[in-house]
Amino acid sequence: MSINRVNLTGNLTRDAELKQTAGGTAILKIRLAVNDRRKNAQTGQWEDAPNYVDVTVFGARAEALSRFLSKGKQIAVDGKLRWREWESQAGEKRSALEVVADDIELLGGRSDSAGSARPAPAEEAADDLGGEDIPF
């Protein structure tokens, strides 16, 4: 038996990139920076060392999330690993290991990503209700 589950928390390194397949399926690509603590052998001090992880989201969830995922935003990702292989335009074989997200949770408050003009999900829902209180 094998288990293929990934849980990560980190910050987006760039704005989300939304594309469509020829068949019309939405594909959202993001890159997540996840820090790892390592001890510097020369100084003896603990340091943060970033790891960069490519994450893909498919379908209606991809379209919905694309409005809220911008550079610097802190998120939590739950998903699975997927290895893919392709050939470059120069004919070289390439491969990558990425996370296919089953669930993404937005973390932190609105002020955690300066310059973001995108509304928080709860605020957008309140706007859709004509300013009424959110019913939950």
C-alpha cells in the first residue's frame, strides 16, 4: 500500500496563473515558498532555507481561487504529488514533481499581502448579498 498526501503552508512567490485546456478545463498554476530550518555548519546558527513547490489546481475551484491568490499571500495546500515528463523544444527530456491540490485554504488577514486589491472571500459574499450580514 502507498500513501500519496502532501500538506504544505507557505507564501505565493507570484500571482496565480489561470489557463484553459483545449477542452475548456481551467488550470491554475502557483508556486509556493516553504521554509525549512537548517543549521549553518560554519556559524552554528539556524537559518531559514526556502523550498519552491509548484502547485496545480483544476476545474471550477481553479477559476474561483484565481481571484484571491496573489504574490505574498499565505496559504495552506492539501493534495498529492504528481510526476510528469515532457520533451523540450530542443528535444531534451524534462521532468517535474508537482503538487496537485485537492484543497487550498487562505491564511492570515487582508493586510498580509500588501498591495492586494482583491477582496476577502467573506467581504465579496457580503457584497453579493447587497450589504446584508452574512448568514453564517
